Amino acid sequence: MSNVQQSVLAYLIQQPHELRLFTSDTDDNLFSDALSSDIFLALKVLFAKNLPITKDAICDWATISSETKVPRSDFMAYVNEISFQAISPSTFQQYVRLLKATEAKKKMKALGLRLNSENTYRERDIEQVIQSSITELYRLRASVMEIPSVPDAVNTSELFVRVMKQISGTKKNPNFSNQGIPSGFAEFDKVTGGWQEGDLIIVGARPGMGKTALMLSWVNQLAAKTTIPMLYFSLDTPPERLMLRLISNSSGLSDTELMLNVLDAD
């Protein structure tokens, strides 16, 4: 584990912006030996104060804050020693997850021992014990899960061929054209090129401006002209109401006419 800790420290010295991953108070206990812990805390202080992070600055802050009164020369020798270690961004994130998971296990073990203590139940109400335990578990989970994943590397040759196939229209799926999936609105497709694979499009407006109507029109168009499965989520509209609006969209009758059964035999 010491090699892991040294590699993480070396990476943070070289890439100090990654200190953004260490915002929890529990992170202060990730490093087991005194030198590593003092240097890590010095890095956090410099990063929080937006100060230049250099070897000299790290050693100065570590010397000032060290509870074990380690000489500055020892900090400098240690920093110079670990600075030669080099790891990739993905390895760095794996190591950080490992450190945080190890610390979380220690905290969970301590929490279990505290819950088994008879004094805990005598001094506090059981509901308070459960609630505080749940809160602590969520904090531990958040400290481990907050590390973003590094996307897998992409072979540029394969990527070039894939993109060229899309551009030349050789994609076999009949639901796709060179411009993507048509939305049913020609002017919209001129701007966006249609629905493109991997796109996330957010439509925002004030209440009553027609967001739901627009979404349902898109759904209706896609359902009628493609075989692409769709899933519609709504937090505030019942399914029956949505279906009524879909029928209204397809039939050309208003919601009111449909609800009043204004239908002829055709």
C-alpha cells in the first residue's frame, strides 16, 4: 500500500488540479505514514488557498504543520524520491479508489464496533443511532463514488473508419440517414442534422410554453416513421393524460373534443 500512496502523492505533485477529488474530511486519513500524510495535507492547504504548488512550498507547509516535527530536509528528500514515479491518469484514479475504499472499510469497522457497544444504546435513542449510522454510511459511499471514471482509450484508426462510414451513409440501420434520425420538423433537422447517436438535447422553457406538446410530437413522429423503441418519462403528467395528448396529436382533434366524445363514425 505504501507504493500506492507514494504514486498518488507523486501524481498530485505533478498534477495538482486533481486535488479536487479530495474534499472530504475523511481524506485526511488516507496516508498511513507521517511523511506522506504531512505532504498530502500541505498539498491540500496550498490548493485550497490557490497558492503555487512547488516542491519548496510543499516542504515549507509540511514542516510548519507537522506534528512530529520532521525536519524540512527530510520532506525535501522524500518529495524528490517519489517525484520520479510516473503513473497514468487511469492508474491514478484506480489507486485513489483503492485508498478511499480502504479508509471506508476502516470507518465501517469502527462504526460496527460502536453499534455493538452497550453504552451506545443506553445513552441514545435507537432511532438516533440508526439515523446517524445511515448518514455516516452515505458519507463513506460518497467519498468512494465521487471519483470519475476515465473513458477507455479509443483506437484512432478504427474511429476514423467508423466516422467515415457514417459520413458516407454506409450505416446499415434503415432508421438512420446521413443526417441522423429525422425529428419530423424540417427546420429543426436543418439546425441539428436530426437526432444523432449519443446526443443529449435539453429543451427548456417556462411552464405552459409547449414543451410537453413538442416532446410528444417528436415521439409521435419517431413512432410513425421508424422502428426505434422509445421511453417517455414524466414526473407530473399521468400516463392517461399523455396518451390522450398523443391521440390528439395524431387525430387533429383537441383534448376537449376527445374528452367530450366528439367523434364521428369514421
